[in-house]
Amino acid sequence: MRLKGDQRARKCRIKLKHFEKFSDTTEALSATTAAVEGKLPKSLKRVLKKYVDKDPQEQLLVADAKLGFAIKDKFQLQCLSNSSVQELMRCIRSQLENLISGLPKKELVAMSLGLAHSLSRYKLKFSPDKVDTMIVQAVSLLDDLDKELNNYVMRCREWYGWHFPELGKLITDNLAFAKTVKIIGTRDNTATADLSDILPEEVEEKVKEAAEISMGTEIADDDIMNIQNLCDQIIDMTNYRAQLYDYLKARMMAMAPNLSVLVGDLVGARLIAHAGSLINLAKHPASTVQILGAEKALFRALKTKKDTPKYGIIYLRR
């Protein structure tokens, strides 16, 4: 659509000069993706060469600014894309059924919907941020697993502590504690249980000595069975967490090796997750990266006129 000046744009009546129909959905998807990326499809080049005059006084109204720049570079045409053009395009779309003869509204809606679905699938399939999404999901799951493991271990120590309270002080490692409880069951079996694969020799001796003089209460077999089932859950979750961490570490070394070396795998992954993607994190200024994760404290400090936080997620690095 070509207009000479703003005054003519306000007074002119819209007429359809040419309508180019796509042969199939594949061609429509190819042309649409090229236009979204700011490239000129072959069909559009052909139409512009045939129907648009290269008059320096005329302007070509384009809905997409990127596409307008591409047309200007290729054909040296003056392209205009602003809010008024967008409003005009909305009016054209609302009257599209009257402008294009022989195209029922039902068929137009079906074709538009099919093209929209195809374009969405294309964007999801070829999204450059999808690897970042894997990192974001993995580190979020890792944090959730840590919270669940802490709750499970705390419950297991408290539950079994009624029967053998001394064991919790002797074994500080959570995984070793769960494995020990699973093997010995009641404290009466501690003397005959083989814990050499789990505990050091001196710790094993202290555990067996403490079991003989323990002040804990007696519990039933059903209680021990449920505690051991909880220990199985803790062991399985701990093993899966180790596997997930190895996966996250490999992803981080492939996607952001420099970030992994600077702040570590976990902190780097949390920074990416908080920023939304690696590209967004790279665009942040250093002052913003420094306080990522401390937004609530920052706004609270600004509201109360107190000292602002100096660090956020990046402070977690050891």
C-alpha cells in the first residue's frame, strides 16, 4: 500500500491492488518465519518487483519494522511503520473478507489458525533458548529435592531418635545415617550388624557401644518397618540428586563454561534461572547481576530507607 504524505493517508480510500495466495501451508510457514526474522521471502520479493514503483516520494506502509528495514535495504524504498500503520493494518484485517472476494470467513479463520499452530510449533522446535530451559528446570528440581531431603532426614532422625537417640550425634552424614538405620533396624541388632561399608571403624565401634547403653524407648516392628521405608526414600532421592547434579554440571559446562568456572555450577545455574535465560543474564549490567536474588531485600531497604543489600545469589558461592 503506497501513500504520498500524511494528508493523502488521511483522505485516501483503501483498494486492493494485488493478492498473492500461498500454494500450501509449507510455503505460508516458510514466508511467515522469514518475515518474523526480518528476511524477505521469495514470494514477497516477486510481488514488490512487479507491483511497487520505486518512486522516492512514495512510502510503503509495513506492519513489521524489521521487515521494513529489509525491504529498504533490498529495494531502496521508503518504509513506514508506526502506531498509525498498526491501526490501519487492524482496520484492513477487519475488512479482509470484503477486500478479498471468493474467500469465505470460515475458510479464512481455519487457514489463519492452521498457520498460527504451525508457526508456534516451529518456534518451539527451533528455539535457541530451549537448552537454557533444561538448565532452569534441572536447577529448580535440584533445589526442590534438597528441601524434600532435608524434611525427610529431619523426620527420620527425630523418629528414630526416640528409639536410639545417641545414633544421631555419632553419625552426622545423612546418607550414612539412613543406610545405618536400614541395616540395623532395632538397636538390639547393632552388635551383630556389619557397618564397615558405611562407617569408619572407630565410628562403628562407638555406635555399637552406644547401642548397649542407649536410653531410647522400645518400639514395635511395624514402627521400624515404616522408618526403614523412609530410609529407602532418602537413599533413592540422594542417589537421584547426585545423578541430577552430574547432568546439570555437564549442561553448564556445555552451555556456559566460563560462568561455571567463575561462580560454580550451581550458582551459575541459579543465576541463569533467575534471569530467565543465559542471553538475559549476559544483558544484565554488573550491578544487577550482583544483587540477583535479593530483590525483596532491595525494595524493602528502599522503602524503609535503610542500607541496600550488597549480594544476592552470587553470595552463595563458597
